[in-house]
Amino acid sequence: MRDLEHLAEKHFELCHSELPNHRAILLIWYADLGVSINGAVVNYHCPKCGRVTSTKTDEFVQHETRGGLICDRCRREPEERASAFD
């Protein structure tokens, strides 16, 4: 839990939110995504498909919404469907 609190603190410093309870909101968000920390890597579930995904801590804290954390496979899906009709 200490690692998640540290991650939330780092995330909070980079966010543009002025909500006083934003750190608590981040911890709830992390719980929803199943966030775990392994050194400098954050593991979490893609908010769209639920697949376990990993990213560097510094990249993870740059995202202010769940949409930025969608896995690469989910990001490619619309492109793959579009190319099928070309």
C-alpha cells in the first residue's frame, strides 16, 4: 500500500486537478484498475478489455484519465477494422 500511496503522490503532483480529495480518488482509481508496482514498472488492467498491461512509472503518472491507459491492442482495434474495408 505504501508504494501505491507514493505513486498517488507523484501522480497528484503532475495532475491539474485542484480537488482536495484527489489523492484518495487516485487510490480508488488504482484499485479499480488493479494497479500493482514492481520496481519502476506499474502493472494494471486495461480499462477497456481488462488485459494486464505494464508501463514505466514515469509514463503511468502522465495520464490523467483512464483512456490514456488503454492497452496497445485496444488502441489498434479501430485501425485494424478500418483497414479491412480499404
